[in-house]
Amino acid sequence: MIELLSLAHEHNCEAQLAQALQQSLDDGQLPELDALCSRFEAKRTNSMPEVNVQLAPLSDYEALLDDMATEVTAWSRHQRHPPVAAAQRFAAARHQADLVQLC
């Protein structure tokens, strides 16, 4: 029982495993752990998508830090704008640049 739970969790196949177990029981047979492991472990290797991640250039982070340093200095002198405003402007500009690249 523990091995079945582990199989379902590790291979993210809870629903499919439940269906296979139910089918075995409906057929009047006890489920065979080895057969189920073979069936669902094989699917895992074939179903993993390739994920490509594009990291932002370090210069973007440097620009953010420079802008925030300026904001903090101005804020501490004048108590006008909180330093969060710089981060919000940077995020909005970065999002806009990402949208332009998609088009």
C-alpha cells in the first residue's frame, strides 16, 4: 500500500493509478505492484517537458539597484516618495519590454 502511494506521488499519476487499481479490482484481480511500477515509471520519462528559461541580463538588476539607491537617497532627504516606486517603475518597464519582444 505504501509503495502504491509513493508511486502515485513521485510520478504524479494519482488519477491514472486509481483507475488502473479500480480496473484490476473490477476484473476480480489483485493489482500487481511490479506491473504498475513499470507502467507508470515508463510514462514519467516520456512525459517530462523540456523547459527553457531565459534569465534577465545582470545589467537590468544593476539598473534597478542604481535607481533604488537614488530613490532611497531622495526619499531619506525629502520623505516624499517611498523607495518602492523605483522597483514598480522598473518592473513596469521590464514588462513592457517583454511584451514588445513577443510581438
